[in-house]
Amino acid sequence: MGRTKKTQRDVARLSGKPLSETLEPSLVLSTPSEQWVTSPDLTEYGLPFTTENVRETTFYLLANPGLNSTVLFRADILFDSHGEAATIQAEEDVEARPAWDVPRFELIRTVVRRLIPRNPQLDHPLDQTCHLYLSSPSAESSCSRFMVIYTPHVCSKEELPYYHPQLQSLAFQYEYATQSPSSTTPPGLTEPVAGDELGKRTGLGTMSIHFRPYTTSQIQPRLERSLSKFLEVNIRLTKISLAKSPAIQSPYAPIKDNVIPRHRVQDTYSRLKATYAGDLMNRWVESTESSKHVFEDLGVAAFLVELWRDMYGVVSQDEHEQPLADSHDNDGPEGHFPGFVDIACGNGVLVYILLKEGYRGWGFDARRRKTWSIFPEDIQECLKEEIYIPKPFADELLSPPYPSSTSQNDGLSLNLNPNLDLNLGPQKSNPPFLISNHADELTLWTPLLATLLSPKSPAPFLAIPCCSHSLSGARYRHPPPPSSPSTLEPSPKPEPSETQNDNNKTGDLNIIRKTKQEALKSGTAGFNKSTYGTLTEKLVSLAREVGYGYGYGDADADGGEGVAKTLLRIPSTRNIGVLAGVHSHSRTFHHDEDEDEIRPELETERNVSERRLAIVREIVARECVRDGGVYAAAKGWVERARGLKRDGGGGH
């Protein structure tokens, strides 16, 4: 069962009666021609927030209405009188509803937004005008007031979708009265909200809701719950905002929606979900939970569809009359798509979706999954049961004096998988896009594999880290890197003291709690101390070391050149994607200058490919020291591979 959030209201002040029995005219908004109502049960007193605090919360909720309703994805901003850029360009002109004339209030901003539901098959989008007002302290009143009035663009309540309250208009008001420094804590505040600073703040804040119902005789319980929740959310979010300091910002904030705009990924996800989710879940044959895997792969597919749109100018089958798989000889944008390879493809759902959308490619995994059988024959042909032996390991095992160690006839290829060299695109110089989705042992091999595949210009890839392993395939917790390499020189060899066991050895709960608090205070650096964080940073470090991003600078925060991290909108706690090579192989962002002109430091290199291959060998040798060397690590990899064949287990 989910944990119930603690109420933000002073329940002792609530009447306990139905809302319809406590309604009274709104003294702020009612006019002879327009009847607005409110209720003491829709009013919260004694709040310590300033009007500016509440305004910031309101601005945030304007674009994130899903915090008030789980049925909603987001809100697209169509118009903003402050000149802020709209999140989308509406296909038709959408005019704002006329502003209300509110006594003693000044209209300061008008925003028109479009509410986007999660399931467009059940609910339709709704346009809404939001008028924001402000009333400053004056000689007549020491209070400052802030108000926002929401008006849906409908002519009758029958046009309102399920997620919108059955109201003509809704007004949210916050009034704050400053008091002397000697004043005591407001009566409605029962506990500190944001540390000492907020505890010392004085003032009386009152938050209230006013609305225009279609009829006051029938106020449904659902409407009452919706309005009460609206108050709860505003109070809770404002408290959270005040409680945060710059040193405790989420490490995810800089990488959220930094590569692809949110609305594009969500819209594509909704379309893919409507097309594939029901059928896949109905025919699911694995013992694992179908919804988690299906929705997760749909989210990854949505991101890739939009990423490839920007990179290669390609569109999905749904948007194009001719299949992408048949268009590689054309001069159109689809001809620039090089294909994809999903390494460790698991249940194959992601490969299935991408192929059905018209993107040519294939995937492989250590063992055939039950799910593959539910796909059509042409899809199954693109799913291969293969165990990949990294080329540096194969070279080591097949070189004297070790060839006898690989003589077992067990069907394991000890060479670089030949299919990874398959020309999937119209240009032989354009390597396929690699997908490493929770690939476990192959996660850290992803940038190395991409380099081995195309040494001069490593293949672009998206890697989503999951379980932490070393290059040998053994479970390993990587230490936080002191810094990420910014040149083609290999990283210094880790000191022997950098071991994976840096946890609290005594099990003291106070020490564990303090460690977690310190990690939070250090922001992103604190996140990087976690097992998942250090694995992610190790992947980024290796990608930079083999040459991704060299000469371009870092791009983790803005999704620019080189290596970038982005928070994927998928239902998984392992939801950070690492992108590399996106701009190097992109039609949209590809540079016209010659590579040597972009990277003058490489002009003296006679063979960039050989240098990168040498770096891969150096990395493998360095990383395998802890496992007894390259040969021991390679032998361990092969033994694990044979175990997978014998036991039919997972992994790679």
C-alpha cells in the first residue's frame, strides 16, 4: 500500500460538513452579474509564506498540472503576455478569455495553456486562460494579495473533460499581512516548515479558493476533493520550495528534458502506448510484470524516435507513407538513418516497437526469451541469441600461448560479433546507432564497442546503466572518479586504496544517516557516491576517454556536444541515459568543418583510428588489473558465458 501524505491543513478548523452546506458569497469576486462562492473549508489560515513564495509555486504549477491531477501529463504554454517563449506553436490561433475586473487588484500577467491528458483516447486536451493579479499594500491595507483566475475555453459543462472541475471559473487567492518582528508564530503553523529561517519569519498568510459553479445546488464530492487537494498541493509545494537551499538541489534537475523537449517525448509516448501497449500486455508470456517492461520500453522508444528525428531527419512509419526500411536508396531524410543495434536486447520489446515504427535494425541477447515467440517471423529474424565476447578478450585468448583454453565446442564466438559490422545504412562510413538498455555486463563496454566498431569516428549510442559490473563482467562498485578525463590520454590507474568497500563497516545507523545527508548536501557529487551514480559516471568517463566530446567541452547539463546525461521519462529507478556521438553523426548538428580543423590537436596524428584502438587496449588493461589481468578477466568472461548457456540464466 502507498504511504499517505501528511495533510497540510489544520483539520481542527474544518467543519466536517458537505461543501454545499458551507458555501457563502465571495467578498472578493462576487458582482451583481457574476456569482462567485467560497467556503471556510476552502480557506487555510496562519501560513508563513509571502506572496512571492506563492507566486513562484503558481508559475511552476502552470506548466506542471499533473501534480494536481494524475490524469494529466503536462500543460503546453500557448501564450504568455510576459513574452516568455511558448512551449509549443499552436496550429490555430488561440485567444485568451477576457480578464476579470477585480477591485483593488492589478492584472500583471495572462497565460494561455493547453492541458494535455495522459490518455488522449479517454480525455481530450483543454485550453485554459490563466489571469494573474496582484494587490500591493496601501494606506488602507497592510496586506499584499496575489490571485490567479483559471477559465476553461468551453461553452458548457458538457464540454469539460473528466480531469477538470465542473466549474465555469476557479480563483486561487493568497493574502499576506506583515507584522512586527516580535510577533509570535502564526496560529495555523504547527511545526517548522523550512528550518530556522522560516521559523523566524513573521506574518499571517491566508490561502483560499473561490469559484463559479454551474449550479450551487449540486456540489459533487469529487469536486470537493479536487478543490481541497488544490489547496494541499499549493501549501506542500511552497513548503518544499522554501525548505530547499542551493546546496541541496536535486542532481537530476540539470539533466531533465535537456536533450528532447518534454512535450515531444510525451506525445510520442502516448501514441506508442495506444498502438502497442494493450496488445503486448495481453500476449505477455514472461513471468515478470508486463506493465513495467512494456511501459519502460515504450518510454525508451519514444525518446529514440524523437532523438533520431533531430539527428537524422527521420520520421516514424506513422508519419511517413513509405516504410523506412525500403527508403535507404532515396535522397530523402530517411536515407540517412544508419540503423540500430540493441545490445543485450532482453525481451526484445524495444526492438519490436522500433521495427514496427519503420526503423531498421536488430538486437541480440545471451539467451532467447519467451517474449520473442509472440512477435511476427520478420521481427524474430532480427532478434538473435548470441553471447558477445569483447574483441580485446578474444584477441587475448586466441593469442599464444592460450589458444587451447578456448577449444571447447560450445558454440561461443570468440571474435567481435560480425553482425555488428553489418552495413545497415546507405553510407558505409556511417555506423549504426547502438542501444545499451540495462545491458548489465555490457554497459561499460558500450563506448569501447562503439569505438571498435568505428575507430575514426565512434558510433553514437544511448546507454541506460543498471546493475554495476566491471569490464570483466564481475559485480563491482566503482569508486567515485576524482575527475573525468578531458583528453585522449587514458585516466591514471586507480590507487589500490580505491576499493569498492567504502561503506560503513559498523552498521551504525547514525553514521549511515549522516553519510546520506552529506551526499544530499553535495548535490550531484553526492549522487555520484551511490552505486548507480558511480556506474553512470564511470560510463561517462570511459566515453570521454576514448574520444567522445574531445575538443567540444562538457555537455552534461545542456545536451550539447560530446557526452551528455539525460533523465529519461520511464517507470524505472534506473532512468538516466548517457548519450555520446549524437552530434558527430547528426544531420541536424553535424559540423561542416573537417574533423582535423575542429580538433587541431589531432593534426599531428597520422592515424586517429589506431590511436583510439590503442586507448581501448590501454583501458582494458588498466581496468582488468583488479581481476588479475586481461587474460584472467577474459577467461572469467568466457566461463560466465558458458554458465549462461548451460543454465539458461540471464545476463550477458
